[in-house]
Amino acid sequence: MSTGPKLQYAEWLKDADTVAVLAALGAGARIVGGAVRNHLMGEPVADIDIACVETPEKSQALLEAKGIKVVLTGVQHGTITAVMPTRQFEVTTLRVDVATDGRHADVAFTGDWIEDAKRRDFTVNALYADADGTVHDPLGTGLDDLALRRIRFIGDAATRISEDYLRVLRFFRFHAWYGKGEPDADGLKACADARDDLLQLSGERVRDELLKIAAADHAGAAYRQLAATGILSVVLPEASRLDRFEHLVDIEANQLFTTDALLRLASMFELDKDGVAALAARLRLSNKERARVTAMLTDQTKIVAYLSIREVRKALYLIGAECFKDRVMLGWAGDRPGHNNFQWRAMIAMADSWTKPEFPLTGQMIKQAGVPEGPEIGRVSREVEEWWIDADFTDDEFSIIERLKAVVQATVY
């Protein structure tokens, strides 16, 4: 087993909760995967996962003996969760795959770190670290690949993919986030060969990976590669506007906007309401996500780079700031690169500082003008509101009352 340098300046490793969990589990526990990989790459560390030689039952007993709460999240696969005040830690017993079907695996527990490493997906994810920060590379390839920012499957790529078809999309995701240069040729070919197997996966798993790829700095290149291998046409056949998607990725990066994965994904589509509904059902989008994508793709409000300030305020009032900004970003991404950047960005700035005005006319005021109770009140209110919007939300109460009287006289009596 290859041993690398110790993790340097890993505050997350020195954190009291991390220290407590590792101490409770003893010398047979190591940090594994993403936390080690990201720290060595200089990337942010989020989740801290732990690999352990003890069985789930023994790990649970060791943790609870130190007063640490344990949740049995996946005992059949060797995983429990240690719940601490600042974070949660997934603790998984070393294991080997006994049988796989491309979606699920039956596992057996082992005490062999090399065998545990062999069942993982990519070499850069098969790195472990002791509580003192000493890094272990059981397969002897992870640290070299990490230094080169090279994403490679462990062993035979086709075999790794056959164990879990989602690894096809994970290959593109990890390369988009952490890779450098062209994707590994063997991995790319194995992914292309397995593209039809992705149809066996659940919509939720596919959606999550597609969004994670879309959120990467190099998302444009990743989706071009997905298209070139024929994978995109299998998992996202609606994606007809990669040009707009790539421009949006560049805009967010160059204009220092916060990355918006859902907006990026939606920018690839030109769909009507039925099309969005079908896509949302297949990818299991939440109701909120579905409503947002439907609005941005089907709203017919005129959104162009040369809108006047008055027209911007009107659009904001009618469709709301979220939909307005989504429409502006899609319009910007559909514009020629470098064209009208100032105008598009100015509209985003206006939306961010905009406060929706309150329509000053009340039902009581309408009744006092002689409108009877019932649907007529709503109709008159809408008539006056349309005038008020066109008047750029005037706060002149006299003018509003005069307009109300005119509408009542013309349409009620």
C-alpha cells in the first residue's frame, strides 16, 4: 500500500467533532474519498466520509459508547451515520461487491483496504487518510492521477460501469469539476458503449448528476462531450440549444454571477408546457423547479436588450423578478457573444434592486364609486390596474380616482 504525504492545514480534520468520531472508532477508521481528494487538490471540503474495518454493529456500539448519536442509514450496505453538532459523518465498513446489476450492489464486509479500494469508481476517490493526516493510496495510482488532474476508472472501465451505470455520468461530472485536458480515452469509450444502459436508472439519479455537471466551471465542454458520445441524446433528448447553454456558462463566469444549475440546464431546451411537463416527470423535478422552468420557457412577455426602464418595470410587475431575470439570462445567452452585455446586465441589476409597488386601489374604494358587490369589482379593479401599470405605477391618487370614475361610468352604468 502506497503512503503519501500528510494532509497539511486541514482544519476540518482537526475539528473537534471529526476528532471525536475518529477517536471513538479507533485506529481502524480513516477518512476516505472526497474530503481527501478535495483537500489535496485545494478544493473546498464538504462531506467527510469515513471507512472502517469494524462491522456496522460494532461501529455503532463504539460511537454510542462515547455518547455519539447514530442513525442507521444503510446498514445492509455497511453504512451508518454519526450525528454531531456541526456535521454528520457517514461511516461505512470496508466491503467488496458480491453481485451487481448496474443499479444496486450486494456487498460483503472485509478488513482489506485494497479490496475496498478496488470497488470504488475512480482512482482519485480511492484515497484514505488517518486521523493524523497520513494519506494512503492502496492501489498506488490515485496520488499520481490526482497530481495530473486525471479522472480514470479503477481497473477496467467497462467493469466499473457495469457495477453502477450512473458512473457514466459521474465520469463526466468529475472531469468537469476536477479534470484537466481531454477525458481519459478508455473511460470515454466505455461510457459511450454503455449509454443505453442509462435508461435503467431512476430519473432522480440522472437529474442529480446532470445538474451537478451543469454547475461545473467546465460544464460547456462536458456537455459537448456528452453530446459527441451520444450519451446526451439518451438522457436528455430535449437538449437542442447547447449553443445557448455554453454562452450562459460563459456569461455567469465572466460577469461573476452565482452559478445557477437549473437555469443552465433549462437553457438547453425550447419546450412548450407539455414538453416541460414530460421532462419534469421523467427527471422527477420538484413542483417548484417545474414551475420555474415552465415559466422561463413559456412566458411570452417581450424581453429584449433594448427595453426601456419603464418597460422593464412593467415586465417585473407582471411576471415577477425571478421569471424576469431567468428570461433576461436566456435572452442574453441567446444573443451574440459580447453583444449588448451592458444592457442585459443593467436589466439584471434593476431586477435585483426592484421593489414591487402596491396597487393603491382597494375593493372598498371601488364599491364607494358605485360598483355593486360581485365579479364587477374584480373586473373594474383589473381595468384600472392595467391603466396604472401603463402609467408607470403613478402614485397620484387624484389621477387614480379619476380613472376609476371613468371606468365605472363607461362600463358599469
